[in-house]
Amino acid sequence: MIKRRAKKSLHSKPVKAKGKAKAKAKPGLVAKTEATKRKRVHRVVRGKPKPGHIVGHSQRRRKGEILCHNHVLHTATTANGVHGLHWFTVCAPAGWDPASDEWEVCPCGWRHELGKHYAKADHVQWWREQIKERGSLEAVYREVRKRQREYRDRDVG
């Protein structure tokens, strides 16, 4: 009979060697809890982020960050993840111009209670054209809802 080595599982605990003393932790370092490790997963950049880079998804905006969202069609109350809309924070240190990385203030009216937010220039341009063509932001929202209903009713599978 051929003996095979057991595969390492992500869920199994490593076997402790008997007779060896435990290694001591360095003074001043605190072991991370599982909750702390999980929280770090949501932050994208490690170290010092570069201006214009995404630094967090679905997390509160910190000092030196701007609130942004992707290009997906949405209304003022569309929640994160619905119809593909996602929001995130981008590193924006003092003195940095968001327009240098094509981030512009978005006129879409999404979550106005969160304050000013940004989107890529082509998305902002589309919203400006639609508001001008239809006459009001609410008229654009009606068109967006109509498109979302049509897409939902279409058989794509």
C-alpha cells in the first residue's frame, strides 16, 4: 500500500511539536484578534496610498479621502450593491486635484446627506447631458427606473 501525505487544510490547526518551548512574543506587540484581521480585509491599500487610489470599500470616509462611486446607473436612494452600484473612498491628500485622475464632482444627487461625492469624468458627463436633455434630475431618475425595470423583465438566462 502506498502512503500519501495528508493535504494541508485551511481549516485544520497545525500540530504542535512536543518538548519544544513556546517562542516568546516581542515586548510591545499585541496579537491581532480574528475580528481585527477581518476588518483589515476591507482596506485595499497597505502602507501609504498614492493620491487617486482606492483605499476602502463601503467604509466611512476618513480625513484625506473623498467619497466616489462607479459608473452604474442609479437613483438618489440606490443602496450599495444594488444593480451593481458600488461606492468607495479614494485617497485625496490636501492640495491634490481630483480632476488630475479624472475624478469630478458628480451631479447625480446620490445620497446627498453624505455630502459631495465624485465619479469618473465620463459618468459625470453622461449625467450632465441627461439632466440638460430631460430638464430635471427627477426626469432622469424616471428614465433610469424604466431602464432597470426593462432589464429586470428581460430574460437573460
